[in-house]
Amino acid sequence: MARSTYDRNYGGRTYRRRRKRRSWWFEILAAVFAAILLLCAYAGIINPSSFFPAPFLTLAYVPMLFLLIALLVIAMLCRRWTAVLTLVVAFVFTLPIFRFYVPLNSPENAPPMPADTTLQFKVMTYNVLSFNRDDPMVGDSPSATMKLILDNNPDVVLLQEGIPSGLTWEDVPTIKPYINEVNARYPYCYFGVEGLSIMSKIPFTASSIGEPRHMRSVLGFNRNQTSYLARAYDLKMPSGKQLRLLDFRLQSYHLSFGKNPSVRISPDVKPAPLERMRRSFNLRNEDAMTLRRAIDASPDNLIVCGDMNDVPSSHVYRVIRGDDLHDAWVEVGNGYAHTFNSHHLSYRIDHILYRGAITAVAAQRPKGGDSDHYPLMVTFDIDVDKQAEKNDE
């Protein structure tokens, strides 16, 4: 296409200048980025078994969001207003997903904290990495993970990768300096299969709703499959109210596959990292449906806590949350709170969901400890009668 020309007259002389043809490459780039962001934001709607790239796209949402913001700044500085409009529209359409990652709740708008402390119930979920029991770098140094728990003083701590069944606090060298304080503060404990454990100030009855699968792992481990673990704890609160806690851990990504000397690798199955992740996505999706059935069979007053190993916009998260559970961090948390802190990945993969006649009034993500996870902690108002009256209104 020839460039257009125009004439200008200077001092009686006529000059012919060429008008520069407008380049649209920046606008095209912005449109491509906007489309990818939308795809990443809503890829969790797609079942991974139907379209295997979907969970990878979901994980890419946060990086793509940062890239889009950077591109938006450049577009504004260059005054490429068509590109600016395209990027802003894409961001607006992904706001519902953005809120799952970065809720902006102010303390002024949070539900009031009950004045009666007996109606306050603080729950923590924490993947504690076995309190670094076998970590030679930690040895028998006092556990920073246990200290973090004691400093925050929740009423109940639901542990993943805690103390395996058959062991006690005395079997964990890093906990020995805290044994007396732990026993005094949390007299009710349960050490479940593969480290699914609980520390509680309130008595409970435990029931298993998920055990390891006794089969060869398709990931290549020479051990029983333990992708899905879940356990229910029924508490009778001091006020006499009944409340069920459901603790779970789903299949991990196995990014450290083969690096742990306690895990033997099958000589005939050594999948590459992306293949391990793909298989983990499929296993986690199947386990999410199993966990969802357990949620459906649980009482109305329910708190679901655990290491989901997936992000808030994922298909797994959508299946588990369903239409009846509330995300406590989304409702009363503030900001981008990642709970995984290893492999240069900063995602919130630990979650506290709830339903029934209880209300989340505060949420925290304490930092510290020796684990590759940070804990998530939520304070609930458990005045069931008051909330029931509100629902009736």
C-alpha cells in the first residue's frame, strides 16, 4: 500500500511530504495478550480430562496478569489508546477471577467480631512438611513451624504432612522443646494416615472418609498411591453446637520427583516434569469429585480445610467449592496471599471453605516456619442461632 502524501506551502514554495502509515502491531499484540488472559482466567471451567492444557493455562493466569499490566503501562505511555481499551476491557472481564486471587476487603466492612470469646473459633490449616523430621539441614533444632502455630494460638490446627500414624510428638526431634506446651494447650490430638493430623483444644470424634489407594502409583513411585486423603472431625463446641471439620490433602505436582532419597523411582516409569504435572492434574480432578461427595454427605455446619495443591480458579477448586461453600479468604482476607513458597512458585494452594450457620470474620496468612507452605488461619463467629435468625429474615 502506497503511503499517502500531502502538500505544504512554506514561503511561496510547495513541499510534498509523505504521511507515515500507522502501524497496528502493538494493537494486535494487545489483542493477543487480552485473549490469552481471558483464556487463562476461565480455563478452570474446562475439565482437564477433556482438554489437558486447561490446568496449565489456569496456572498461567497470574503471570499473564502481570504481563498485561506491564503492557498496559507501555500502551498508555505510548498513547496507543486502542490497545489500552483492549487491555482494560480484558481486565474488566476477568475481575471475578481476579477477586479470588486478590480480594480487597477492608476491616471496616468485615463482619463484627463476637464480643463473647466463646463464640470465636479460630481454625488453621497447615502443611507442615512433617515438621522437618527427616531434614538434615534442620536436625533437632527447635521447630520454627511449631513455634508459628503456638504464637498464633488457633483453637484447632488441621495438619497435612504432619505426624504419621503410629508416631507421637516424642518421635519428632524438632518438636521436643515444645512438647509440654503443645500437650497443655492441645490436649486432643489425632495422628492419621500419611500425616493427616489434628491439634485441638476441643474434644472431637474422628472418622475417615478417604484412605490411600493400595495400588502402584501411575506417577512412577514404588509405593501405595496416596493422592487423596481426607478425614472428618466432629466437634461439640462449648456452646453445645455441632460442627464438622474436614481435613484433606490432594495429589501434589511432584516437582521434587526423584530428589527425595526416601522415595524410590520405578526403573521403568520416569515421566518428565510436564508429564508428571499432567498426571497429577488428572488424579487431583478425580479426587476432587470424591471429596465433593464427602462434602455433600456432611452436616450443614462444615469447615473444609486443606492442601488442595491447586489455585482458586482451577477446575479442582470449582468442583470442591460447588455452589454451597464460601471461600473464607475471598470473603474476609486482604491481598494476594500465597501459601506455597517453594520452587519459585507463589500460589495460594491451601484453602479454608465453609458453609452453614457460621460466619468468617477475619483471615490471616502468617509467614514463617520451616515448611514449604505457609498456614492459612480464619476466625469464625459460631453463634449459630444468631446467624439462623439473619437467614430467616
